[in-house]
Amino acid sequence: MTARDFLVSIPKLCGAKNADRIADIFGYVFDKELAGGSVFDRNEADKENFLNRSICLWDMLYSDEDADPVKVDHCMKLMEIIERSHYLDEHGDKGQATIIDALYQEVKALEISDSDVAAVLTADDAVTMGGWNF
């Protein structure tokens, strides 16, 4: 599983009413950011918090009344592990290690009660995806 594969599976995993539409949007944003030269690229607004780019995706999912907020939170934390691991592995940002470890512990606890998400991606898998695993 790649980071993109997991990202586009999240809306359905969370039970979103508009899962297919949201998944297409997630994939579009991921592809555009990766290709560069789009509004989805990292910019000055993301200087203080590189997670700003993904926050807009989570807001869309949280606003879907059928999406399970516990599953959304679980998936969001997994994607945050992947993003922060990217900054650690690819950009040498060693400040991410402590945050990743704390998120890892949270996700391991969530895996006990949320086996649906854990069946698709575990915390152990997420920490190895820092290079995005395209």
C-alpha cells in the first residue's frame, strides 16, 4: 500500500456518505501536490505548520455527517505519521521523531478498538512510509 492508496481509501473506511467524491478529491490533491506548480504545493502559508495542506482534507471529511469521527481521527493520525516521517527521512528534520513516537503510541492504542482501519494500515506500516512509497 502506498500513501496515496491509503489516502484515497480513507473516506470509505470512515463511512462517509460522499466517499467516492471525497476519495477522488483526496487523490487529485495528492497528485497535484506531487506534480508541483499548483495551488496545493507547499507555500508561505505552510511555513509554520506544514500540515496546513492536509487539514483542508480532514475538514472535508469531518463535515460529512455519516463519517465516523473516531475513524477519521485514526486515519488522520496515520497520515500525520506518514507526513512527519517524510520530513524526518527526506528532509532530515529530526524534531519530528518525538512527535512521531507520540502519534505512534496513540495509533497503537486505537488499533485495539478500531480493527477496520488497522486491517488496512497499521502504525508499524505508517512509520516506514516516510519516503511516500509511491
